[in-house]
Amino acid sequence: MGKKGTGGDNKKTSEKKGKGVEGVGESAVKGSKGTLKAATAVNVRHILCEKHSKATEALQKIQEGQTFNKVAQEYSEDKAKVGGSLGWMVRGSMVGPFQEAAFALTPSTVDKPIVSPLVKTNFGYHIIMVEGRR
């Protein structure tokens, strides 16, 4: 005779992981209808700043209408100074908070970027945009 389950479906599902992402979620996915297809990779660009004040200034420039790649060249302290492009990144190849933000974003263009709020990692503060998902 087989064993019968006795209420084993009572697992907690509301636990949150990932610290350091400020407001990533539907508010960070402006313009989307809240239904992003599951993706295993994203074509991502970012701006990395060690100081919060510099990252905030860069985010403000983007919100004022400057192109993402121009702001990245001016403000980013990363090797990816060529417009901030990191290319296609797969799940598991990015640090936790960065990955959460990247996979939550709707693809956009450098001219009209949809960007993340500031994302804090051990590298500094990131502003992230996604150009494609697959």
C-alpha cells in the first residue's frame, strides 16, 4: 500500500531573496503589460558607478532624454565603456541583484531606454537596460 500525503503542501512561498535591488518589479518595467515571456538570456547594457551620487546623476541624465550609450560613455566606470554593452548574458552568469533587475526589464532601445532603478552590488551601483530577450 502507498503512503498517503498529510498536508505536505503547506510550504512557504512568500520568502524573498535578493537584497540591494531598489524597487525592481512591475514599477521598474514601465510600459510593459506585466507579461514578459520567460527568457534564458538577455542582451544587456549597464552603467556602473562606485558612488551613489554619480549613479544618481547618470540616471537623471537618462530620464532627461539623453541616450543610454552616451551617458554610459560619460559616467560608467566599467570596462564596457562602449555604450555600456555587456552583450548576451545567460541566467547564472550575473550577480543576484543585477540578474533579477535585468530579467525583470522590458527590452528597449538606447534612444528610448527603459532602465532599472539603481541596483547595488559588490561592484557598485548599476543602471541597467535590456535590448533583447531569448
